[in-house]
Amino acid sequence: LIATFPNIYISTTVQYIDLSINQSAINLQSIMVFEKDLNLDATELRLGLPGSSEESLRISNKRALPDMNDDSGVAAAKKCDQETAPPTKAQVVGWPPIRSYRKNSLQTKKTEAETGGMYVKVSMDGAPYLRKIDLKVYKGYPELFKALEDMFKFKVGKYSEREGYNGSEFVPTYEDKDGDWMLVGDVPWEMFINACKRLRIVRGSEARGLGCVV
Amino acid sequence: MNYFPDEVVEHVFDFITSHKDRNSVSLVCKSWYKIERYSRQRVFIGNCYSITPQRLIARFPGLKSLTLKGKPHFADFNLVPHDWGGFVDPWIKALAKSRIGLEELRLKRMVVSDDSLELLSKSFPNFKSLVLVSCEGFTTDGVAAIAANCRFLRELDLQENEVEDHRGHWLSCFPESCTSLVSLNFACLKGEINLASLERLVARSPNLKSLRLNRVVPLNTLQNLLMRAPQLVDLGIGSYVDDPSSEVFSKLKAVIQLCNSIRSLSGFLEVAPCCMSAIYPICENLTFLNLSYAPGLQGNDLTKLVQHCRKLQRLWILDCIGDKGLGVVASTCKELQELRVFPSDPFDAGNAAVTEEGLVLISAGCPKLNSLLYFCHQMTNAALITVAKNCTNFIRFRLCILDPVKADPVTNQPLDEGFGAIVRSNKSLKRLSLSGLLTDQVFLYIGMYAKKLEMLSIAFAGDSNKGMLYVLNGCKKLRKLEIRDCPFGDVALLEDMGKYETMRSLWMSSCEVTHGACKTLAKKMPSLNVEIINESEQLEFSLDDRLLVDKMYLYRTLVGHRKDKPEYVLLL
């Protein structure tokens, strides 16, 4: 489809009438949208000297690039009306000028941080099957314990540095990256979620070795 | 003219290594041209379409090292459509057919295929070094071919490439007999690798000086690698996450203390901030620190780390360091020459991470600063004028205000005066990128003062053709000019057409250049290729002369129109 803009020439040398389109973007892909937006100004006949800017036509057809990864979609917005304020950042193709590789990298990390879970298996002595929980959704130990208590129907009991969970029927333990079984609660939360590979809730009687202080 | 036998002249030429100097030498007389061309080993081609591989081979039969650049710079920002060009395949095919003993190939912004890599790996028995920067089109299979077939490989350096990862065993393809590696950088690969193979490879590479890992390499592997390669000078850490109380971590701390040759550190693609303290012992000697891919480190972590880096010369960092953090850099890193501050969140104006304040602090504290890339949320004329007073050694000055046409927030004025001050006081400035609200005035200053300027990048700036004309007339050394979204049109484009023969290339997109003007230019200047990128679905090129061109890229060339253009490119 070629849009044609007929020229109407009057016989004298300099002046001629021409169909002129204002400086809005004309998106050939969406002719339907264009027709809806067509206003009378755009098709107004007017006298103009050759070379005057009203004659300039722009076909700017921003086909969405296959490898574009920012949210901009069709960037026709950026061509509309140079008098008005520039479009929001997210709509300007190629701005800010950061290499796609770098942009993709940071975005992946963001989405990973947001959606990538830290799932670990949780076993409880006596329970017929294991569960899995996402450590990332908890902000700290109290929340984690509440979730475990709800899931396995038990009570964790009070933690103290000296005596662990002494007195509790069940004690939360975890396996760290070295393969050792540790008591949950000793290290700061961030450190814990990075180190924890799986959780095991052991009976208080077995846990005595972990929690006791000699 | 020639009082010495050729061998003597050739020996003298051995000491002339810079490309520019060798080019000059070759122009002195026929005899020198001949001697120079036979002795030339390294060639740099800034635009792969300016010459053909056949002519290159014919002129420099002794070629050993070739650097090629393909797509225009704005391709980095998605302004150049897919399949535009920049294919390395014809080059490798031509070189493979010839008798050239290629040893080194460096490519930037080119399209590389697995087949090309395989052909490369099998055609040059002495091939030593492959460096790919911002390239695309290949997979880990191509990398595997290089690993498997280049028996004397010293350098495999993949920087910021888009590589399809087939999760193959490319690393395991290095034969047991390969012990020559000096530099291995696979940080941009996304997929799993065989960690045991990596450890064995490093163990049998006694000359390994530079190692940059990707994010799947965990901390315990890092510890093993460092144990085997304490002589490393450049280290890129993949994943740096562990429990600081673990045994592995203690071993890592101990091993790092032994790596006292490390001068360059990068990566931290995944990081647990609580583990950073292990790095402090090597910070003392660092000259290059790149944390621009480590969003896991927040302001405080960065500041604490930087405080240990007194000898730093180059720092690449994310803007979450904040103005205060930059203040710490300014008071600690007195040897700093290059600073790059990248946005951690390019589309979110919410976290105003760095502003003009940080830059002023840096300029005051780091007298040796000569290269800057700074993404910020705002800038003032006053700040730029202060920076210009403090720093007069800039070679590269690139400022990117994230809001494209933002004025000085204090005075509401354009930033003309600020940038004007920068160019006035930095007489050695070679590269400049502008942003913010700018009128024709800034270009008047640039034309007047930036006499050594070679590359200029402009976006959303200027009022009229005068702006562009100031630059074209005033900047005698200009080689690359790239413009987007500026009101520059035919008058500016056509005023001095001969100028473009003195430049490598000109890019203009979303400006006011018409189709007719491009045709005129192409007709009058046969030594230029004028390319129009037309992405509209109509493939009929009977475009009206008055139509504004969306994207135009012109470059000087010795070999006329290229044969590999895609359908949407019109060569005039």
C-alpha cells in the first residue's frame, strides 16, 4: 500500500497548491487508526512556496523490532508533535543509551530477584511426606516459624542463643552448603537463606545435641 | 630519499606501532609504501564496509592481527534493525582462502556465525587470540570449535555478546594438550559449564593471567580456581554467595590473600554482601574495579569496598553508590582516571541515585580524571562549570541525563553554558556525548573550542541547522558524528559535502533530512555510501523526495555499494 499525496500545480512558476500533512507521524501499518485520527487540518489545501516546511512529509513507520526488550512497543509516539513534551522515558526507543546486553542483564536480575524463588525441601520427623517452601517470601525467622508451624501443626518454642530451643518438642534444623546440620536461628536471616539447602524439623529428644550448651 | 637498504627501513618501521603513524609512513613515498605494506602485521578497520577483504589481503600479505568493526554505534541502543549487516563471514572466508597466517581477530558489533568460527578455528594453525565485543549470531557450539581446534590459543575474550547457549561442553573441548591460555573471559555466557573441566583447564594453564567467570560458577569453584592460579592479574567473579561462617568461605579468604597479583576485579554477578570482606586484602592493589554488573551490592557495601581501593585508576559502578558514595570515591581514589556510573534502574526516576553533586565531588577529589561516563537524573550549569574548572584533562566526556531534554533544575536554563565550559577548558577532548536541554548555542561552543574532537553524540538537542553547521565547520578532526531526534535538515547536511570524506561516518535518525537531499549527496559524492533505513512495510522505493528520512547512515568507502544489504536498506 503506498499512500500517495497528489500535487496540484497552478501554471505559474513559483506558486503551487499542495496537499500538506502536518508534522504528525503517519503510521502506515495502522491505516485504520490513521483514518480515525484524520482531522480537517491535515487535509487542508493551502498555498505554499516550494521548500517550505509544511510540504515535508514523513512516513515514519516504526515496526516493532524483534529484539526490542523494553516496553516501548511501537515508538510512533515519539514522532508526534515536536512542540509537545517528549514522551515518557519508557516509550523512547534507544533511550537511555545503554547497551542491550547491559539492559537485559539488569532486567534479568530484577525479575529473578522478584520471581526466582529459593525453594528448599522441608522434612519433619514422623511426617509421611516432605514439603517445599520458598525462603524468599519470608522476611525473617518469626515468619518462617509461623509458616512451618502452620504447615506441620507443631510449635517451635522459644529460641535462645545459650540453649537453642530447649524445652520444645520439635526443633528446626537445616543443612548448610558444607553439608553440616545446623540449628536454625543462630546466624542473621540473610546469611541463613543463602546457606540453607534444606530444612529438617527434628524431635526435641534428638535435637538435644544441637541446642545444649555444655 | 632512501639512503638505507630496505631491511634497515623495515627495522625502523618495527618501532612504529600506532596505526595512524604507520598509515602516515606509507604515504611518504612509493618505496616506503612498499616496505610498510610488506612489514605491516596489525591492521585496524573501523568500518568493515570501507574496504573489502580481498583488497586488504592484497595490500598486506604479512597480516597477523585484524580488528574489524561492523554496525554503527547506535546499534547498541536498538536503533539499527536486525540483519542490517556487519557479517564477518566473507572476511573469514577470504582470509582462509589466502595465505595469510592470521593470529589475532578482534571484532566489535559484528554478526558472527558458528560456521565462521569453525572455519576460523580450522584455517589458521597459529591462531592465538579471539576477542568478540558486542557481537551476535553465534552459539556455544562456535565457541567449542575455537576451543577444540586452536592448538595454541592464548586468548578467548567474549565481552557482552548475545550468545545462544546450548549448554554444551564447550569448555571441555579444550584438549588436554592446551596449556597456552593467558586470557579466558566467558562472563557473558548464560549457561552451565562443566566445573571440573574448568578447574582442570586452569590447573594446566600456568600462563593464565586473566580469568572472567560467568554467573554459574559458584564460590567453592572460585576457591579451587584461585588455589591453582594465584598468579592471576585480572579476575572476574561469577557467583559470590556463601555463608561467611562456612569452611569453604574461610578457605577462600585464605587463598585470596595469596593472590597478590590481582590488579583488576569485576563480575560479582550474584553476590552476598556479607561476603565482601574477604576481598578487602586485594583491594589495596587494584587499579581497575568493575561492579557495574553487581546490583546485589548496595550503596554501603560499595562504599566500604571502595574505601580500601586507594590505587584505583578505573572504576565502573552502578548509580546506587549515590552522591555520598561518590564522595567517598573522591576522597579515597586519588589516582582515578576513568569513572563510569551506570543506571541501576534505567526507567525508574524514583530512586534519584546520583546527581550533579556526585560529579562535582569527583572532579574536586580526582585531579587525574580524564574519562567519564555518567548517567544521572539531573545536571546543572553551575556543576558543569565547576567540573570544568577542576578537570582540564578530559579525553572522553559522556554525560547522560536520563530525562532526555531536562533543563538545569535550579535555573531552568538549557545546559549550553555548562557544556560550553567543559569544551573550553578541556582542550584534549576527543569524545563527547551531550544530553539535557540544549540549544544551538552549545554547538557554537563546540565548534569554537573542541578542536581535537573526534566523536560526537547528540540526542534531542539544538534548534536549527545552524547547530549542526557549527559542528561541521568548527571541528576539524571530527571522525564520527551521530545524531538522533534533532531539528537538523537538508541545509546542514548539504553545506559541506566534502567534509564527510574526512570522516568515518555520519548517522542521522529522526531528524529533518529529506530523501531528496540524501539522493543529492549520494550523487555528488561517489566515495560515500549513503544508506537509508526504511522500516515501513512498503518496499517500493519510489519515495517522494520531500519525504523525511527516518534513519540515514553514511560512510566513506573505497569499494562502493555493499552487496549484503537487507531489503529495508536503500543504497543511493
